[in-house]
Amino acid sequence: MRRFCVICLFGLSAFSLPANASSWAALPMRVLRSLVEADVVFNGATVRTYFGTPPQEVELTVDLAADWLAAYAYDCILCSGGTSFNALLSSSFQPLHSTWMNSIPGFSGTDVMDRVSFGGILNAPETQFALIESGSNYTLQSTIQNGHLGAFVNPSNDTSPSAHIFSQLYQSGQLLNPVVGFRFDPLNPKITIGALDPADYDGDLNWVEINAPDASFDSLNTFSIDGLKGYNGSFIPAGNSLTANLDSLANTITIPNVTTYISSPGFMGPINPVIANGVLAYPCNVTTPYVALSATINGIDYQIESSGSLLRPYNFLSPAEGYCSVGIVNKSDTLLPSVSLGLPFLRSVYLAYRFPTDGCPGHYGFAFPVGANRTGSQISQTPTSTPTKSAQCLVLTTPTSSPSPSAEVTAQQKLLSSNKYDVYGGTDEAVYLVGVDDLSQMDSLAPVSAAPAPTSTTPSSNSTKVPIFAPQPTQSSGLYNVFGTPQDGLVTLVGVNDLPQMVWNTTEVN
């Protein structure tokens, strides 16, 4: 079941651009090298997004099955991740004085508006999003880090789908095409907005139309599939008219009646698995087994990667000694879709998303990612059918150049010092510090051998004045040797005369 399914849309005030301003952005995503079988470990993908003026960098979690946009507040309670949005640093921030409609206990926030940018290329000046102020929900802590980029444009919402940020960017003339491309694989994880990069995939795109969900559906982004195949290349019995969804927050493939798969060597292969703590596991202490599972979509078999995706590395979290967990779980409810294709599948394919616009429904396109270990016969497979509105909706402009992201000077960078400093106990390299340039400067007093001690406590005219709220420092009446100083001679010290004196007691020794 979808762990956090919401039906909401946030919009932005569209702004007009000339027709020749149409562009696209290619942005790197961050993914794990190998998926981990643990509820407390974040397995998802994030993409760098900029919020506010000046921009603040936030690594949003990419969610293919929802449509809401959110950033974690800098003072969010128990929010997970390493980046957040500080509204106090943005001159364009606008509070909307309303509670986020999807707030739940432990995961709540408010509606706000500000500038949002993808790489400095695609810019939405007034975007409404949720500012999450409480992220203590245990499940969502390990599922969503930093914030949330809902990459699904929901056509069934009461609010027009044009309110989604992808739709608004297209309507404002900024995008070459109403498409988004995804590579979740560790080879070259990236997202392209406004165009599909031909260098990202092999073969032709296999397009399928996204079904219009109704009350019987457990997810919004569903589509029809032929079925799942096992080791012997035959379909695993799971009924007819199968539907599937894409879930980039799940680290598993969910199938009905998983016991049918694991009880048959024809489907599973020559493996002796175990079910430990409810997790399917393969023996992996001697050799590395292969998990045989493919998804067949519109007549094309898509092999799901085993190493690092379906088969997890052995570690202390593994379900049993000498066994590696496998990312295949049983679907326990009867709601549609029949199959949920999570990160193991997404890391195995190239995904194109043609989001809905007037007269065109949403479509998914599948291909093989460049660099994956795929044979010529796999790449040359042909679809069994073509979507009915292909000529109207799937004729896309191929990009002729790749725009370079602009060098955004972020609000976080503006807080850094202009010089580097050595940090005690840190690395040997000097670093920039936050807020150092804003500290009040004090007079530096020279040693007596270099200059006479001043007769007045008033700073010289060319020195930085001490703040009025600080007491004026006074020099010591005596001279002192200072350990480790580069110069020779005695010096006067500031404030020594004001230190409390200690009494030294001697102890008589018999």
C-alpha cells in the first residue's frame, strides 16, 4: 500500500516569456550505490532545488506517485536530511497564513509562497508549497529527506492540473516539451525537465497511457502491464488485466501471492531461500546469487537489476547469518494496482513522463538506460501497441544543446566568511566560517618592544572601535612572556589585571 498518498496541488503565478526562451534543464540526482533493507535507512533519490531570494539549496526527495511540493523549515522538529529552507533569509518569502491541508500528526506545516528554481535555468517566481515544521513521523523520517518534489501531475484533482509546477513552467513558455526524464540508476542518476536527452537511453521509447484512477485504486499513477516473468521466462500466475504503479519511495517490488514465485524453481531459479523476520532472503555467504525477475510492459521485457537493487548487500541488518535480503514482498490487500514497481525497477530502466496537458493524458515511456548491461536483442524489442493519441501527444522536440546550470550564489554561501580560517581540532585545510564577518572587531595591542603602551584607554583613530555595549579593554600594568609567540621580548596583556587572583597553599611533607 502507498505509504503516504495525498491528492493536492500547489500552484504558482505564471509569468510570460517569449517563445524563443523555451529550454530544458538536466540536473543530477543523488542515489545510493546499493539499496539497503532497513526501515531506518533512506533509500530514495534527491534532486537539488533552489528556494527563495537569494536562493537556498534544498535536496528534495523525488516522488513519482504524488503531486505536492514541500521544503523542510530550518527549525523543523525532527526533520530528516541535511538541507532545509530558512524563510528569514529570503526577501521574496510570503506566508499564506494557512495550515497545509495534508498535515498529519508528526508531519505538518503551513502554506507559503516563494521563488523556486531548477538549476537557475527554469524559474518560477511565485510558487506555493508546504513549509514542513514537524517531521517526527517515524515512517516518513526514513522515506522523505529535506523536502518533497511530487513529480506526478494529477489530472483527477479538483484543482486544475495546470497548478502543478511542471505544468506552469510549460505554460509560461520555459519548457521545450511537457516531459520529464528520469535515471534512477547509480551509473548516471539525473532528471531532465522539458526534454528527453537521447544520450540517456538505448532503443526507442515504449509509451503507455497512464490510467485515470478511481475509488478502487490505491495509487494515482497506474498503467497496464502484461505481467511479471521469472527464471524460466514464463509469466508468474497473478491473474489477468494487471495494473502497476511506480513508487520511488519504496525499495521493493510488490507482487500478489509471492509464495508462488519463491516456491517454484522455474520462477525463482536454483536458489534455496528463507523467510526471516518476514523478509525474503537468498544465501550469499559463498556465492552471489541472481534474483530473476522481469516486468513485461506492452510486449517488452524489462530485466530488473539484481546486484544492489533486488539483492541487498550482506551486513549486520541482513535477516539471517549468510543470507542477503531480497526486495520482493507480498501484496496483502486487494486494491489496485496489482503490482507496485519500486526502486529496484526504476534503477533498471530509463523513464520518460509526458505529463497531461489540454487534450493529452499522461503517458510513461520506458527504455534501457545507456551503460546498462543489456543485449542487442533486449534493446531491439518492439512494443505490441501504440497509444491512441501518439501523433497528437507524443511528438516531442529533440534538444540540440544542453543548457548549463547558472552559478547560483546561495543564501547559505552569502553567510560564509570572506576568508578561510584554521579550525582547532579540524582538518589541516583552512575553511570558510559562517557569520565571522559579522563579528565585532577588537583592537590588537602591540608588544612593548614594538610600540609604547598607550596612556589612554581610547582606541586610536585608525583602529576598529569596540562596540558600545562591551567594556573598554585595559592593558596589564606588568609585562609577560607569551608562550609560542613569534616575536621576542615581553608584552602587555589585555584584561589580566581584572582576573581574580588565586591563593597558593603549600603542603608540608614529612
